[in-house]
Amino acid sequence: MSKVFISYRHSDGEWVWNCLTPCLEAGGAEVLIDHERFQAGIAVVGQMDATQDHADIHVLVITKEYLESDYCRHEMDRAVALDPDFQHGIVVPVRRDAHRPWPRKITRPNPLYVDLRNDTDTGQWELLLRACSADLGTMAPAWLTARNEVVKWLERNESVNLVVGTKVKWQPLIDHIRQTALPDLKHVDLQSGFAAARPGLLTAILRQYGIHASLPSKPADLVAFDRFLESLPRGRLAITHFDLAGTPERQQEYGIDLFAALRYLTMTKKKLILLIESHQAFATLLPPNHPLSEINVKTVELL
């Protein structure tokens, strides 16, 4: 895992925090960045230097405001001093505006910089991710668009089916949504051994909402399950590896009445807003006339 230090002006913070950092982290890099690591009451420059000294790669997000900042120029000078001829891929300049000129210490070696004035340029994003040894398994603009779409629909209290390709880094996307945009989003993974059985799945869902009560045997378990969830405010629940729910083994284990209960809580009572992650489209996973197939879901593809 490469350690990537991001040097940027806080006027570009929104882009760095919401676009650059999530993509690098989801791709497998460890990001070293001031707003996560700096502490109050300690000299800023000392913390900057200490954080930067741990980095393998130094990403310089260069704008006019960046070059006007003493702090940013200090970080840039320290980074360039490690590889003044740009021979080892240690320093990665990123252009975020059309301001010229850049300092000669960058232009004289004429490095291949990353031009991200256009956020949708997949080639430039790929150049940046590759320089940081990060891989999303898909294009960065598509990853960011899918994240934004999922958040948009969930915030509107609409259930979502996130359909992902086999190589896509989708788990960090959901983690990022939970950590930043929707901290109330709960999560149950059908790949967990605990969730492979009906009692385990129901218990796992309830525990996500802070309920640790025991459930009776079926079919009374669903009566108690419904009663517990109906007593709570409306909540958002991510169910990942949902392809497993479509297998004959899980269909038999969970029972048609469990899926009917989820439909009731989602559509009739509107107690649950679901984020369903799967490799196949939700509508194709379940048999015709299946209770869950009647749930209205927005489809977001990330292939």
C-alpha cells in the first residue's frame, strides 16, 4: 500500500476531500492529509513536515492560489527536493486551473503532469491513480458518479440497487458513503456466515438498529421482527452481496414470508430504505411474482 501525501490549498479542499481522497483510498492507497491528521495546539509547519516525511508519493494539487501560499510552496519545495529531476515518480503535479507559469523547478524537468481541469477525463484520472498505485477496478469519474447517485436517491428516501462489476471496488464506496454522507446507513452482508440462516439475518438487521432481543421460532419471528422495526424511526439499510438471496438455498432458508416482511416494511410502512448491492440487476435475481420484486428501486450501475 503506497502512502500518498496530498499538498493542496484549502480553497480546493472540497474537491480534494470529496473526489481525490475517496478515489485514492478506495483504490488502495493510504492518504496522508492535513484535515485528518493535524492536531490543534501544535505548530502547523512541524506537523506538515512530519506527515509529509511518511509519504511514498507526493501529489501536488496546483492552482494559482496554491502557488500564492507560503505553506503550499513549502510542501512543494520539500517534495521536489526528493526527486528534483522527476526521475523516480515520487512527485505527481496535478493541474487544477489554467494558471501559468509554474515554478521552473517543476517546468524545467518537464514532468508528465496530470491535467484534471476536467473532472470527467478518465485518462487523466487513470494516470493519477496509476502513479499512486491505486486501482478502483473502474474509471474514477464513473465511481464518483455512482457514489453521488446512490447518495442522492437515499437522501430522497428511495431504495437503490447498486449493480457492480466483478472487479469494481464497491465496498470502499459504501464505506465512504456511511462515513461522510449518510452515517445513519446500516449494513448487513449476506456473505457473512451469520446471515446465511434466517435467524441470523433477522438478528443481524435488528442489531444494526441497537436491538439485541431474541426472536421466537418462525413464523412468529417475523411478527416480532416487524414490531421491533415499526417502533423505530425510518432507517436506511445496505444489504450487500444480495446475489446470494437469489440462490435456491437462500430462497428456501429465508422463506418467502421473510421477503414479504421486508417488502411490507419498505413499501407499505416505509420503515426501511434499502441499498441493495449486487452483481446482477435486482429484477433478475428473484423469481417472477416474488414479493421483493415489487419493491420500487432506482438502479445505479458501476461496471
